[in-house]
Amino acid sequence: MKKEIMEWIKTIALSVLIALVITTFIRPTLVKGYSMYPTLDQYDYLIINKIPYMLHEPERGDIVVFKSHLKTFEGKEKDLIKRVIGLPGDHVKIAEGQVFVNEELQHEPYTNSLYTPGEVDTVVPEGMIFVMGDNRENSMDSRDERVGPVEIETVRGKVLVRLYPFTKIGKIQ
């Protein structure tokens, strides 16, 4: 009987340890809204990987989840999902519907349209990133002063995979 109880305790302890490790390094999230369309749809269920940004800062093109200063209906700070466009020190310019980073026109096949609204001419401050949704005409992102450049320390993780809908399971680019 003692041997069986010890086996149960070991199994439970191992299960708790595995759960702690998993929740420390990955996090599930649900897409709410259409700002990342066509890359992500509303109600896509995603897994966020926290490990990359423990090792290095976000990279241009990464899709990240970060804590914003925007509030939910319950008064909590919203998590937003956006694509990294500019890194610290980058000169980001949006003019006549086109996006330039460090004077180089960006080729963005992942966007919903070829036109990016807004007029921006800024240098991304140290410790921050410039983010935009892929659905440029329907995205509250760094172009909007309510979001602005995002502090790197507020980034929760990088979007790793989509788990739902099942027809679209896979890695997100």
C-alpha cells in the first residue's frame, strides 16, 4: 500500500512540475478582433511562446502579444496582438500609404491591403518597438497615440502556433 501511495505522490508531483514549466514558458491566447486579418482571424486560439524574449529582444516581422494601456470593459489592461515593424533606433515613416523603415520601402505581403493609412515620421525610442496590425485600415496600433510605441518589457511573448480552428492548425509567420 505504501508503495502505491508513493507512486501516486510521484505522479502528482511530476504533473505539477510539468504544468508549472509549461505555464512559465508558453501561454494560450484568443484573438479578439480583426486587426491582424488575414494572418489571424477573430477567435483563433493561439499559443504564445515566452522563451524567445527571455533570450533576446523582438525582431522585425515577429507577431507579438503585449500588455497595452487600453482597458477592457471590466477595466483590465488589454493584451494586443500586432506585428513588429520597427526596432529601437529605427526610423519609421508612413507616407502616401507606404511604409518605410530606415528609408527602405517595406515589402509586406501579409497585409490586408497595399495601402497603410496615416502619416508617421518617427524614430523608435530605446527600449521600445513600433507595431502594426496586418489589417492596416482596421488596427489600433503604434500609429495611434493611445497605443504608441510599445515598451519591450510589456511584450508577453511571440505567437508560435494556431491551435484552432483545426483546419488552420500550424505555425504562424
